[in-house]
Amino acid sequence: MMTAVVLVVTGCASNVYRPSDLPPDMLVGRVEGLHKVDLSRLAKTTSSSEQIHIGDVLEVSIATGIEDRSPPSWALRVSETGEVNIPLVGPIRVAGMLLTDAEKVIRHESVTRQVYRDPNVSVLLKQPRQIRVTVVGAVAKPGTYEVPASHGDLLTALIAAGGLSENASAIVEIRNMQDTDMMLASYNGQRTTLAEHDAVRVDLIAASEGMTPEYRIEDGSIVMVREKEPTTIQVIGLVRRPNQFEIPPERQVRLLDAIALAGGLTLELADKVTVIRHLDDMDEPIVIQCSIRSAKQGGSANLMLAAGDVVSVEETPLTFTVGTIQNFVRFGFTSAIPGI
């Protein structure tokens, strides 16, 4: 294990840094918890609740003032062309209008077409158009839900599924039926895999800060909330329990924390630490040379660790010499004395 780390270090001399010299894009960012994110920024609905949409069912009644009983009313669906076909009057385009404006247009057309002389028109929204959205992944209640088309945004979809679960990451993917053929791969009955190039990725933390990519949720959309990937670091070298350690979500781990997780140092005078870090946009890993003594003084020297970092507490001529002496005293000297 130690040999592998030495080979990495010697093969990447141009990528060797100290904690204070790391460029900003190589540093670990602040760990944000989703419980602090303002998900209300995901709401995209700006239309009025009284605006008419294609697929809505309207209740239209026309009173002439000469009826002996209640005026006739009809439940009429707004067609794909945005029209309602009113008995005796005919088709009238109303999509995009407010209910009060639709009443005026229907009244005007009824008079213009010489069906009524002075009608009193009432238009009510009987049933808004519903769309079916499937929400899968790290949500409380994965499934397919009907939501109003006028409120077809990410926030509505997540609320319908009971909100985010505790293991939800900040990444949500949205895929629409109209974009491409859809393939669902079930995992434990809940998890769905979407082709990367077909999905719109929304970072909830970025979206809460107003940086939301263009997306739409329509009939047949699939919303997948990714689960948090396990965050692990590996600690090797002169530590008591070298191992790979999983870091709890939203916890920030620094150099001294990692050494503590590994049971501390086998030699207290050990000081040199090499951190190997892989970055997505670089073919070769970077090497960060750290000092335990400097880390104890705080600041950037106590390096913030990233997922996947390898922390190696290095052997030096001094630690090798002291370790050899200790082993000699512990085993060599005592074994030479009979009865000990």
C-alpha cells in the first residue's frame, strides 16, 4: 500500500501542492445540508389560479332572464385548440384567459352570432387539467401522482411524493416522454435509472440560490431524486487502524479528524502526511503535502478532506530509526534475557 502511494507521488511531481497553495477549484467546498435549502425557489408557477388552460373542464351557464327555472349550465372541456364548444353558440377560444375575461368573450360572441340578445354568462373552473408525474428515488413516497397542469413544477412533484427522504442528495433529474423513449430500470422496487444525456439535472442547492436550469414537467414526466453517495476516505501508513472510513452526510472532515478515525499515530513524532486527491476534470491525481504539527495550529494546514481522498502518514528516516529502536527494546532486548 505504501509503495503505491510513493509511486503516485513521484509520478505527479507537477501536481504537488501544500494546503496553503491549493487553487480554489481544488479545495473542498462548504458542506450544505438540504434542510437549510429554501425549496420554495423551485416553484415556477406564475399564472393566476383563475387562468384557463387546455384540458381544463369549465362550468358555463348562460342566463337570459326569462327562464322559469335555473339557467342551463354545461361542463365543457377546453380542447387542444384552446376552445370550448358551447351549445347553440359554437366553439369559442378561451385558453389563456382569466375566467372573467372568458365570460365577456362568450357573452360578446353569443350576441354577435345572434343566439342571445343580452345574456348573463358565468364561467367557473370545474376541474383543472391534471398531469401524471412519476417521482422515484430518495423521496418519502415514490409513485405516480396527478397534479394540476397549471402547477407543473418541481416543488409540486416533490410535495406530492411526500418530500425528500433523509438520504436524498441535492441532485434531481427530470425526463419527459416527449424527449425520447423512456426506459425504467427498477432497483429494489423504487430506484430508477435515467439516461444521462436525456435528463435535465437540477442541483437543489444551486436552485435555491436562483440558478435553476430550464426544465419543464408535463404529462408523463419522471422525476428522480438521487441518493447521497457514500463519502469515504482512506487512511494508511503510521496509524493504529489503517482502513477506509465512511463519513456521515453533511459532516466536514479535516486531516486531524481522519487520523483520529484511524486510531491515532503509531509514533507520536510522525509529522509528514501525503494526501492523494482525484479531481473529475484532471486525468492525474494531485498530491497535497501536509504537516501534522502545522495542522495542529489550525487554519488551512488542517486540510479539509474530500470524498475519495487517500491520507498516508509517511515513514521518514527519523520515524524509521525511532521505530527500529522501539522494536529492538520491545522484542530484541527482552528476548535475550532468560525468563522474560
